[in-house]
Amino acid sequence: MATTISVPHRLRRVFVWELPVRVYHWLNALVIVVLCATGYLIGNPPALMSQSEASFRYVFGTIRFLHFAAAYLFFFNFVFRIYWGFVGNKYANWKNFIPTGKKFFREMWQVLKIDILLKKEKEHMVVGHNTLAGFIYFLTFLAFLVQCITGFGLYAAMSTWWFADLFVWVSTLVGGDFALRNLHHAAMWFFILFTIVHVYLVFYHDYVEGRGEISSMGGGWKFIEEEAFQKDAEEKQELTAK
């Protein structure tokens, strides 16, 4: 019987995720859960909420308040992340998310074959996000933008605040409130599906690679193969020399 011998890796402890990125991540996770739960109830209210006058039964009012409060947290947290994409470290930079050339797509295809098609190929070692994760996050940021615009577009019809009124044009653009609600609702299901895939891949990579993917979003540190760290350092030197 043949014996499989795993090749040992020299690991280096590297600080990857800064505190602002970690705070953004967990705050975003919290408000998305609140938004999806309250948004679903707003779109499909249980029958018990229509059994008495609103003045006697303010459950639905509380649900709406939680949804609006979480929406503002979601929006300003998202704005902060855009800002941090320019001032944070290299692992938080927007260059990790936006496809910039053939190399980006080649690496993305390599990760796709390993993660999705489960092919046994040479492991694609990076320090921060791999290219596939980065591109998916980029699409998610676009979905964040759509959700913010459609959400405030719906809110503009009932709000007296000038900020919400900035989005009053959205309903007309998409063909009315009914279409706007459907678009906003569809985006909610995108976030639910993204969360399921995201959690699966985090646990998958944490188990397969043993880099501390899960704990890194708590303390910011990952355990990186020496080869990947050296490659990352060489790329940094090349960018500095240009």
C-alpha cells in the first residue's frame, strides 16, 4: 500500500487584517442579518400583525425601526470601507478586488479549479484575499450599492429628511415602487446566498490550508507559508521600485 506523505510548510505569522477592516466585517455581518430578517417580515408580514390597530400593537413599527436603523449603519459602514480601500494596508486596497489584467483572471481560474471543481493542482498561495475571493467581494460591493440605492429610494417616499430625499428619483428610474421593491427584495436573497457560500469557503480554506482563516478576523493574524510571504515581499519591492 502506498503511503501519502504531506510536504511540511514553514509558516510565518503575518498581520493581515487591520482593526478597521475587522470592525467593518463584523458590523456588516450583524446589520445584514438584521436587515434580511426585518426586510423579510416587512415584505411578508405575519397575519398576527393585522389583528389590531397599530396604536395597540407596535410590533411592526419596531421591525421597521430596526430595519431603518440597520440600513443607516449598513450605508455608513459601506462608505467607510470605500474610504479604507484607499488608506488601509495593501491587503485592504481596492487593487485586490478589481480585475486589472490577464494575470488576475489566470489566478482566478486556478483558484476556481481548486475550490469549485476540486481539482488537485498546485495550491495558489497568497497572503490576503485570493483573486477569486477578491472579485466576488467586488461584485458584492456593487450589490451593496444597489441595495443602498433601492432601499433609500423606497424610504424617500415616506421620509422628510433631506438625505433620503436625494434618492427620490430611483423609483421613476426603475419603473415605479413595485419594481423597486422587487429589485430590493432580490438583492436580499443575493446576500443570503453569498453568506452561505462565504461561510462554507472560510471553513473549507481554514480546514484545508490551516492558515487560521477564521481566527484572523478576530485578531488580524494569519499563518502564511514562507514561499507565499517571500513572493508577497518581492511583489511589494517591485511596486516600490516603479
